[in-house]
Amino acid sequence: MAIIEVKDLSYSYGEEGEKNLRNVSFSVAKGEFVLLTGPSGCGKTTLCRCFNGLIPHFYGGKLEGSVTVAGQDVAAHAIHEIAPTVGFVFQNPENQLFALTVERDVAFGLENLGFQRDEVRKRVEWALDVVDMRGYRYAAPYELSGGQQQRVAIASILAMQPDVLVLDEPTSFLDPLSSLKVFEILRRLNREFTMTVVLVEHRLDLVSGFVDRVMLMNDGQVVLDGEPRTILSLEEAKMFGVGVPKIVRLFNLLKGEGFKFNQLPLTPQEATRMLREALKP
């Protein structure tokens, strides 16, 4: 069952400006983990803003076509009506954290939605447990590392238990180890809680092994869409400026040298296992 439906979507930030999205159509099934990637300026962030109603209600502009999330037409529903359904995590966690303690930041959304105190407390504890930040509940967010701040930002959205979690390059300011931790948390949310995840990301070396589907955008359109191993092995992906994982590039070279593999690996663990199999006497 589709939880996101996009039909013939076109959008420009100005009424008469150049279109940032052009005739985009696709659907996302409930429980999918989708990676949205592509060169800078291709329309990824603009598309994500359509999922929670920031477009058209906050940014204005001209929107054509339709975006439906969990049965709600985003153009016909206010942002606060969509907020319980779609959670949005921004690129820089400092833009999302403002309270004096981690606990207060995570509770903020719930309080604004009118939840009772006992339910707020229960959800805050649950969200902090999921992102492994319960021990920091009384810490000041500005004293945390970048990776910890991003985990708190995810917890603040997670506490509202949305059906869809959208993240716009959440690891841009993080080191590889902190980024990997974020991706592991997202995978857990997707697998254990059947949460639909739409992730905008450029670090394909780290994230490609976690996702179910890759959508590649270019010039305001979705140009490639499919299973990660298939999409990342295509020559077109490199032509559009996507940083194809080094492991995929290596195994393509090995295939050219005569090695035979049933599929391309997406993680170092898969690569190690497949090389051992290929080198067996």
C-alpha cells in the first residue's frame, strides 16, 4: 500500500520562475526505506519540502500536480495537520534544537500537539532509548557532539511517532562513524517500527547497504529509480554525477578482469564474503 503518492508534480519557488521540479511521478510503499540522491541543485530538498506541506504553504510559489501522504493532500491540509504524519529532520541539527536540555527539546513537539504529561514522559523516554541518548536527557544540546545532536533531533521527531520520516542530508556535518550510527538508527526504525523513511544523502559508500530503493534525481526530475545494486551499477548513475560506492566500482573492475559474481556488494562485509567465495580453489 502506497503511503506517498506523487503525480505529475511540478513546482517553482516563484510564480513565473524556472521550475525546480518537473513532471515528477512516483509512489512509496508503507515501510520502504528510500534513498533520494543526485547532484546538488537537482531538486531533492524541494521535493522533500512537498511531503510535509512546507511547499506550498510556507514557501509559496507555483505547484502543479498532487502530493498525497497517508491519504492527505498536502496542498489541501495545513502544515500542523500534516505534522503528526510526516516528521522532518533538517541538515543541521542546531537549526532544530533550542531548549536548555535534551529532554525539553524532545518533548517540545508533543507538548505542542497537546499530549498529556504522562504520555509525553513515556514517549520522550522511548525516543531517547531508540537513539541511545537516554543518559543525556538533562544535558544541554549545545554541549553535545554533532552526532549526538543529530540523534537528539531525530528523537524529537521520533517522539511524535510519525508514519513517515524525512531526513534532508542529516550527516552533512558528521564524521563517518557518527554518520554510520545515524544510518543504523534509521534502519532500526524502518525494520522494527515499520516506519517509512525518505533519506536525502550523498554518502553512498556508507548508506547504500541500508536502503531498499534508490531514486536518483537530476534537473528537477527522477531519472533512475530501483533497487540499490541495480541503480548503482548503471553507467547512467556515474554520468549524473553520483558518487558510486567504491566497492561497486572495484567489483565492476574485477568483473572486467574475468571474476564472476552473482551480484555486486554494497558493504565491506559483503565484499569480503564474496571475494573469499570467488578465490576458493
